[in-house]
Amino acid sequence: MTTDVRRAAERYQGGDPAAGITTRHAFSFGPHYDPDNLRFGALIACNEEHLAPGAGFDEHPHSHTEIVTWVVTGELTHRDSTGHETLIRPGDVQRLSAAAGVRHVERNDAAVPLTFVQMWLAPLEPGGDPFYEIVHGIADSTPYAVPEAGAMLHVRRLGAAERTAVPEAAYVYVHVVRGEVVLDGERLGAGDAARITDAGGELEAVGVTGAELLMWEMAGE
């Protein structure tokens, strides 16, 4: 087993601050090309997005990507070319399977700032029909499957000194949404992440404070 910790401060800075959009990329993205940081397992992007009130991303296309969104604070307005228009709030899991192609709009139409984490996964097979799903208020420890990418998302909310097992898998990606945890001897704070290869099931994350984690369990290639 190997654990590779990536700190929030090491993320690539993107977005358009003049338009009220600040983005922090965990992987090679757009102008931030890094051939040594293209993906981990099925995960090809983990973007922390900060949108000021009224800011957003105008209609844009995606294809051959599983897009999973987790709101941290505020609410996200989503509209797509398959006819869905929804509000995503903290505790909701949204997935847009772009398949052969889809267009969507993402905006902060609220009067308060919006922060969300958006994760992109590469599908096992390209093509197909677009698919949309939202799970409102997902319960703690309830896994959310993305079979198209051979992946499972685990949402964990920990109290101080509370423990949670890291899934046993070829690839596990742990993103700290809020709070602090200790994982494999490393103290991780909000925005930090750990990339674990060949996780054997003996690893635990321990809350230093109250904390919220997103853990991706992914099969080998």
C-alpha cells in the first residue's frame, strides 16, 4: 500500500476571479497541463469551485465523463440539455453522465457565496445516452455507486476521535471537505487529499475535529 498526500495549497489555481469564479484543480486541467498528474484510477478531475452570488458557468459541453458534484455551502443551480433543472444543496449527490454528449449550465443564483466540489471520472466504455440523477440528503456511510466508471463514493461525517475504515480497493481517493483528520500518520485539513494505491482494508481515518470526507473506491485498470 502507498499513500500520496496532496495539500490544498498545491492545487492549480484556475477560474476567472474577475467574474466571481475561483477554482482549485487537483489534477492536470486545461492550461495547467501536468503529464505526471493526469488521473488516479478512474478520477480525472477534482475541482473545488467557489462562485460569488450571480456567478456561474454558461452553457458548455461534456462527453464521455461521469460528473459528480457535492455542494459544501450555498446552493447550485443546474440546467442541462436533457431537460433537467435542479437545485443542489449540501448533503446532495448529483451525477451527470455525459455519455456521447450533453450541455449544461451551472450557476450561483443565490444571494450567498457557493462552494462545491466537482469530480470527473472516466467511464469504462465511451458513448451511450446521457443520464442524470440526484440523491437528496444522502445518509452518512451510504455508498453511491457509479458503475459506469467502476467506482463507489463513500460520504463520511466524523466527530472528534471517531474512526472510519478506508475501503479496500486498488485505488482510493480521500478528499477532506471540512475539518481535520489523521490518515496513515498524516494530518489532513480541508482541501487536502490522499491517493492510496492497493488499500488493504486496514487503514483508518480518525477525526481530529468534526470532519466530512469524500472517499472514492475504484477498481484497478
